[in-house]
Amino acid sequence: MDNFPGLLQAYGRRSNVHLRLGYTTPSLATRDVLAVMPPGGVDLLKVDVDNCDSCFVDALVHAGTRPKFIHVELTAPLPPPLQGRVHFTHKPGFKMCGSLSEFMRVSPGYRLLHVEYVNAVLVREDLYAEVAGPTRLSDEEKWRLGYFCHPFRTLSTWGEDGHHRKQGREASLLADRAVPLRERRLFALQLFPGQAERQRYEIREVD
């Protein structure tokens, strides 16, 4: 990480900032967070490692960190209620964060605040009414508004939809409510056939 020395110089002497550079795993990250977690708890948990991000959220939430907000990057083409995840690997290569429903599964006591393109914000349930506003939408509706209808989904050349289109696969089929959920699950597995065959990538249906 080229800018780590600059971060260390700027923040290294602050007692409320803890910097760590190096390889980590869900269990190591949880150990490090618990070691420095302030008595008042965590305000924001931000995870973006592209290696089973939902595994990190799962470990940290179930360790009792109880952050007020959780900000994550999604494997956004997978809509609710498909729970898609890739298993954490010590040799990263296949990048996948986890679907929206997978993050909700591993975050009991949290509700989805909003989706903004490939990112989502979850809020602790006891705070939800304070920040959610009057609009009442399902998680699937928030996914459609925040990701599926976002212009970057079709315009971006680096996004997952663009990648699948280059491979001759139209991921927007996953949002078609007329297609049975089981068929959408099978299609989603075909988006990453090699990983599915090696059982590193799995998708569950939740009605």
C-alpha cells in the first residue's frame, strides 16, 4: 500500500486511530477490532476487501461489535432474495463480496437503509426509525431503485453487468420477476461456472 507511510505520519500519534497494514482474515480482523474497540462501541463498520466481505461482517457482528452503521460493497447483480457468497480464501483471485441478502443474513439486528449502485448501508435496528424517513420499501425495492435502475449499471464498462455482457450473458434476467426464483438461481450460478464447480461460490434461495 503505497500511501501507508503517509497515513502513518498523519495519524500514527493519534490515540483514537489504529492503523494496520498486512494480510488479514475474518478472525484476525475481529481480534484486532476487539483489541482497540472503544467503550462506547463502533459508529461505522466499513468493509471492502473483495474476498468474502460478508465473512468479515459475519465475524465482527457476531463478536458483539454492534456498529451503528455497516457500509459494504455488494455483488450487486444478485437481487433479493438470492443469498450469494464466495468462501474466504487465503489465495485471493476470484473477487466477490456477497449479495445483499447474504449481508442481511449475517447481520441479525440490522435493517437495510439504502443501496447506492454497488454499495449498501445497513443500520442497527434500534436506530432505524431515526434515520430511515417516511418511505417504506422492501429490500428488493431498495435494490431495484439503488442498483438496477442506476445509470452506471448499463453505462459503466468496469461494473459486473458490463463484464457479463462482454461474456455474452445478460445479468438483468436476474431482476425479472416473471422468471421463477429457482431458474434465476441456476442462471446466477452460470455467471461464475468455474467457481461454482469448485464449490467456492454458492447461492441459496430464500422465499
